[in-house]
Amino acid sequence: KRRPLGQTGFEASPLVFGCGAALMFRRHDALLDAAFDAGINVFDVGHRAYYRNAEDNLAPFLARRRDDIFLISKGLVGLDLTPNENVSVAQARDGAKAWQKRLDESLGALGVGQVDAYYVMAANNPGLIESDEILAAAERAKQAGKMRFLGLSTHQNQQRVLEAAMKTGQYGLAMIAVTPAGWYDWESKGIAKDTEPMAKLQPFLARLRETGI
């Protein structure tokens, strides 16, 4: 089966192969090929600052399959921000610079000139997500042909982060930590306090999709 991946124009498999943990320590080409042969055509990985050698270990597979898949990677901004902290211009500038540097390093490790999407990884602060500095860094990367779409992954304070992303109109994809019981909180390793169950979150998720994310 295939379905449109947001507004990217790509017809994607409903399942995404998460390469980070699987490839941190060694290559697993047979596993990647089995997933591809079974129909998975979206592969997600991340920068070595968190996922160690995953990008390097994905590179040989990409050398053979790059034109047939949608490739996602992601990088941390290198800031220790709390979910509700006010982000200064200087902090946002430093975060954008670190994120852009990690994009370049990811491209080198993957052995590609462009990823289909690069995410702001583990986003928990809405102020950073909607900062002019991050958005400008992403636009520069697009203009340079290093990435096609900006995205984010979020595992804490998800609803506010996604509200900020919608406000900008610049994010095309989001990886969200959610379960049938509601938002999952990475810090507590459990269901977020005061979350609504997924069934009641559906109107919000529908609005997210309607904005193109």
C-alpha cells in the first residue's frame, strides 16, 4: 500500500523503517533489503551525536537504493532548553548554527548530497521551533539543495511544539510520540500528565494534517 506523505508528492509506505537504534553499532544490509523488498520505502535515521554510527552504516544501502526511497535524517540543536523557557535570539542563533552543522555532517556520513527531509530532533520548546533563526537556516539548506523539506521530531510538550510549527507554515513533516492513551513523555518514560487519549486528540491531528504537515 502507498499513501501521500503530506505535501511532499511522495507515495509512501504506511510503515517507516527507523534506522537509528538498528544501525548504531553495525551494518544490517540484509535487514534493510528485507524491509525494502517488503514494500517499505521511507527510511529514517539521525546524526551521530545521538545515533552513533547509524548514518555511516546506512550509507552502503543508500548507494544502491537512494533513488527509490524517501530519506529522513535529523539533528539536535545542541541547546539544553526546558519546554517553557523563553528562547533568546542568541540561543536560537547558536541552535540554528549547530543544527546546520549537523546537517552537513549527516550528508557526509550518509554519502549523499541531499536528504529528502531533515528534522529538528527532539523538539520540546515552541519558541525555538518558530524562531526566525531556525527557519532561516532551513531555507538556506533548501536553497543549497541539501534538503527538500523541514521537519521535526517531538517527544515532550508535543501539542505546543506542533502548534508553533503550524503557525510558521514551514514544516512539512513531524514525528510525534503518541500512544492510544495520549501523548508519551520522554522525560518520565510514560504517558504525559493530563493528556487526552488519542481518540480525543484526533481533531488536533486532523488540523495538523490540514496545514500540510
